[in-house]
Amino acid sequence: MKGITVRDIVEATNGRLLCGDDSTVVEDICIDSREIKAGDLFVPIIGQKVDAHTYIESVLEIGAASLTSEHDSLDMRKPCIRVENTEEALKMIGRYVRARIDLPIVAVTGSVGKTTTRNMIATALRSQYRVCETIKNYNSQIGVPIMICKIQPEDDMAVLECGMSEPGQIHTLSELVKPRYAVVSVIGVAHIENLKTQENIRDEKLSIIDALDPNGVLFLNGDDAMLAGQKGKLPVKTIYYGTEDWCDYYAADIQYDHGRSYFTCVHGEKRIPVELSVLGRHNILNCIGALAVADTQGIPMEKAAEVFAHYSGIRQKIIELENRFRVIDDTYNASPDSMRASLDVLCHVETTGRRVAVLGDMFELGENSEQYHYQVGEYLSSLPVDELIVVGDHARMIRKAVEDSGKKMKLCSFMENEEVAMYLIATLQPDDIVLLKGSNGMKMWEILEVLQQ
């Protein structure tokens, strides 16, 4: 966001300067008054609980300027710009800044795995380029414009995550980002409550190509049946990655050993051995997608593959509690697909103790929520898990499926996270490993906090 002035912001937003100097330079966007710093443009968002306009006066003691949609006049030393709607104005700023940026952007979306896929792509690209990557959870209608404004002149590429919860949002983000490359990870059932069918979810995710560069490329996960079925039907150049040999890039010879994944990345005549420092078939898929993107950017696959031997990951972190058991922390969010992926990781971790799954409710699954929870339980019944602990009302269907299967497994149900933590402290042994997984609203990170204390 170098070289942007308040005058530019007024032009971009069709706003009106209420006070202050329009030659003031703004260097970044901030929407959280607690994180304001010198040079920031404060964009107050009206939330369900808090209207950030309340903080404009205090924020401008540090920041460079502010937007407002609730004042018609202000007498302040620093600039304040009147706009009709601050959230829409933020998008307008994002479009204005994007038009001034000339570098390739990779847009990543999908129902599951988009954050890890985005991070792996950025990791592979960093083996040769300077890369701007989405931070925090800035993948929304608010977050993506902020990330566009964080791209620096020194950057060679950007990898931006695009999320959605309602129809039309990916189209909007595609027009904001104008990607050169687009990646779709998985078509699951997250947000099916709003989009009604999985086909609608697929179509929404594929609208990431609506503003794709005419010479751009779409990368699709060939292991996902909904995406594989689009082969030859899309109006853009499409590259498939996966574990099936019909894919343009695929993983062969998959093995797991001592908490690591090993496979061969195959592309045409190339066969590149890859050591990946995290477990799970889903992570192998994400890695293959990252190698495919890197290869199209002229990075030798051998060079890109090297970085994954030391990849730390940002999901499913295995935490060693001193002189106690291990915890797989995957408490960020949950859907049926990510539940199954996390259970696979639990079963691939080597241990002489027991494997314990603590699974909470999955939200936004619509009228078939019970069925989706039950299907997770059916999958779990086929795995070498020793104990299942469910948390919440919906998760009881996971337990019911295990009971119906006749599988011999210890089963427990709780409603409160603190009760779960106390139970784990009382029953787990030093060699045991426990998975914590549930939707964000279940706040299952509270269990981990108690265990760490």
C-alpha cells in the first residue's frame, strides 16, 4: 500500500473529507482498535455486538486517518473520511489498490483444507520468490481487501485465501483479487445450511475463476469426486493434482513412518521423492497441489520439495505435554471431511498407548446435520481408535453410529469442556495420544488450555 494518500482513499471510496490533511500518507489498513499503529487507516466495522465507530477518537491518537459512516461533520486534527458504508468502502479500497499492483496472485478456496493448502503453496513458492500470504483469518469480504493492501512492492507473488458462507461471496472475492492462478481444495458440506446442496457449494467455489486472468490456470483436487467430474467442462486451463494416476500431478508410493509422510510426486516423466514432516493423506494432497503451482512458476520440483521436510504446519499440531500424554490440537474448526482427515492423522501417529478421539459438534450442516455426524461415527468405527469422547448435542450421533456398528470401544459423552478436561487428566496415561476436534463455536481450545495448565 505504498504511496497511498488520504486523497486517494477519498477518490477510491467516493467519500468526503470531513477534516484533516488529504496529503496524509496511509500505509496499512486496521479494523481492530487494539492493534492500531502509526500510518494506519482505521476502518470501523459495525458488528453484531460492537460498533467500532466508538473508538475513532482514541484510534486517531495513534493512527493516520479513519473512515466513518456515522458522522456528517468532525473537527479533528487528523483526516476522517465520510463514506456510505465502511465495509463496502473497504472493498472499494481493495479494488483501487489491486489495480495498482502488477504481480501474480494465487487465490485458494475450498470447503476443507484451504488454509493448509494456501500455506503449503506459499511455502513452496518461497523456495525461490518473496511471497505475501494471508495472515490470521483474513479470508472474508473484510479480510481479503486488507490482505490486498498488505502486498508490498518487493513481493514477487501473493497467495490469498478466499472463504465464504453465503452465495455470491466467492464471485465478489474473485473480482477483488483478479487471480492469475486459482486453487480449489475440496468440495465438502460446510455451509450447506446456506447453500442447500453440495452442487451449489461446488459452483460457488468454482466461481473463483470469474475474474481469472485470461492466461490463468485453475488447479483442482482430482481426488474430490465433485471436482473430478468437472474435467473438460470448465472454460479455463485446468490442472488436476491428487493420488490418482490420471491427474497431471499425483502422489505415488505413499508411506508413513515416525510421524512423517513419504511419497513420490509424479508429473509426466518426472518422479520426485518427497519427505513431508506432517501426517495425513489430506496433507499429501495439499503438498502435491503446492508442488504443481510451484512447477508452473518455473521452480524445480526438487527445490520446492526440499522445504517440506521441515514444514511445521498450521493445523493439527501435536503438542507434547511434559511427562504426560500428547494432544493433536485441531480445535480451529470442523466439518465431516476435516473430521475424517483428523481421525486419519490420529491413527497414523505412532504410539504404544491408546488413541482417544474427543469430537465436538459440527455446525452449519443444515437439516441433514444428524446424518453427517452419524457418517463420521461410521467412519470412526473402521479405525483403530480406543476411546471416543463426544461433546455437545449433535456429536451424540457420532457415538450412536459407533454403538450401532458393534465396535468395542470405550464411549463417553459430555456437555461442558471443563468436564472433558478433568476426565482426560484423570484417565489418560503418558503414552496415550488424544485428538481434539470440533467447530469453532464449541470452543474446544478451552480443553487444551486446562490440560496445559
